[in-house]
Amino acid sequence: MRKTGMGVVFLTCALAGIALAKTDGASVYQRCTSCHAATGSGISGVFPPLAGHAAKLVNADRTYPVQVILFGLEGEIEVEGKKYNGAMPAFGNQLKDDEIAAVLNHILANWGNDKMLLKGHKEYTSAEVKALRGKNLTSKQVHEARKKLKRK
């Protein structure tokens, strides 16, 4: 009887650990590498770099990067004086809230972005992504939101 009780305790703890496991942003980012590269450098003229740029976007408007992943981005943009005209697909129907939060946190923790974040920056949470998911923007509306950031 004692042995069975310990087995139940172990199984319960193991299942709780699985439920509480943090989503791996690096694994989610693998979906992004064909356009943004493993190093976040992007593809010249088509897909902008995330390295050295993503933190600037977050500092300008924390909700904007979430909107880009959820709803996509369509239209020419400029980053560090270079123009990009690729289309970012919407991933809101493919990624869960915790996956979007995890991939953003991964991007912001790498390639020098972490050193550019404003003091007091907090990691993204799935609850934050869920709250923005309900906006149902188009990729063109996300592009208009970018223009309002006045970031290049």
C-alpha cells in the first residue's frame, strides 16, 4: 500500500511539472528562421532583422510586436535606413498565447536586444497576448500601427 501511495505522489508531481513547464521560445523561434535567420539578421530587402531592432519596437509600443505575430504585417517598412517589403504572415491561428509570449521573450533576450530594453522591462505573458488576440486586426492595420510608432 505504501509503495502505491508513493507512486501516486510521484505521478502527480510529474504531471504538475509538465503542466508548469515553461514554453521554450527558442523552439518556437525555429519557425521564424527561414525569414529572420537563426541569428535574427533577416534577409536584406525582404525580411527585417530582429537583432538590434526588436527591442526598439517594444520600447516604442509594447503591444506592437504581439500584433505583428498575431495578425501579420503587410506593406513596406524601413529599418535602420533600409527598406523591406516582405509580408509577415499572421501566426495567431498557429501559435498559442504562451508560444507567442515565449518567442517574443526569446527574441528580446538575444542578439543584443536585451541590452537595449528599457529599465524595468517585464517579460511577455500569455495573458497579455490573450488580451491582444481579441483585436482581430488585419495585416494592413498592423502596418498603419507601425507608422504611428515613428520608428525606422
